[in-house]
Amino acid sequence: MARWQLTEPHYLNVPGNKWELEIRNRTTGRPERKQFPVPLHLDPDIEGDWNYAERVGQNVVDGKIIVCWEGKGQEKDIIFVGPPTPGMLPIDDEAKAESAKYSWTPTQGLDIESQQNSFSQKLLIGLTEELKGAAQAAPQAEGMNEFMKTMAEMMKVQTEILHKLANPAHEVKMPPLSPEEEFKRLGKELGETPVVDTEPPLPEIQPRRAAGRRM
């Protein structure tokens, strides 16, 4: 026997699993079907993928996916081709002996602790730490600190501007312009140079009284 329980999602090479493509022959006009072998996706968290299920009455309370090599399993097992992976927990002596040939330790279960201690999770953490170390060890270019400081100031100003645009109530209102300043502003918008009259105003003309008639 060589049987494993899946503890992580897999794409397995399962004999007989094919994808069918239907095309239409341009000459005869008849449909033609072509089949291509493709891996089978199996996820132990998806109930529809389970080939073994535990029931209480009519309700399914738990399930699992058991895979095996051809001729090395039971009737319900899913036959796959290829070596085992860290996401396969061996459940018999032959499977344990095969998995022991590799440097990794199989994931022990579907619980959170087992998943956090899985080989793939440790590998991901190790790669992340390597990237952080490489970024910290990289020499800073000359003037980089000043450049980053300037960029931070620019981002701060941009954030304040966006905040004011999003909150018109906090917008600073400019004092009203005098008539002369408003006239100059209009002239600039029209592309013309305004001419401002600097001569003193003329004296106001007093209305004359009509002369009365003498009797």
C-alpha cells in the first residue's frame, strides 16, 4: 500500500482526467472533439472534492481526500502519477518510507498550527526574510536620504491639498479685491494690459437755479 492524505490543495496528474475542446470543421461543417490530458485540482477544504466523508445521520461532518499510486490503494482512492509532496501526509508504511526520502517534513493536518508549520509556509517565510535582508544590506545611493526626505514633504503637501479639495468647508477664503485690482485681474485673463486712469476726478457740477420773474 502507498496511500497519502492531502493536507494542501494540489494539481495532480490523474490518469484519465482530460479537457475536451469542441471545434467545427471548416470543410465539412461538422463538430469535432479533441481531448487533452490535464492535471486534476483537489482541495481538502472543498467538500465536493472529498472521496471519504464522515457522516452523522444524513449530515456530512468531516471529510478527506486519499490518493495513492496505481495498484497501491483502495477502491475509493484517487490514483495519481508522480512523487509525493509536502502537502501529502503518508498513512501507511510504504508511503511513509517514500516520503522519508525527501528533506521536507509532510504537513501533519488541516488545523491552523499544522498549516503554519508546513514546509511551504516555512519556505515562504524564509524567502521573505531573505528579501528583507537584501534590501537592508543594499548601499544607499548618495543623496538618497535627502531625496526621500524631499519626497516625504511633497507627499505631505499633496495630502493637505487633497484634504482641502475633499473638504471645501475648510478652504481658506481670499479677501475681496478692490475695483482697481479686479480690473487688472480681468485684463490679465483677457491677455490685455489694462490702462488705469490716474487723473484726478473732475469737480462735480452744481445745478443752476432758474431765475424768478419780477412782477
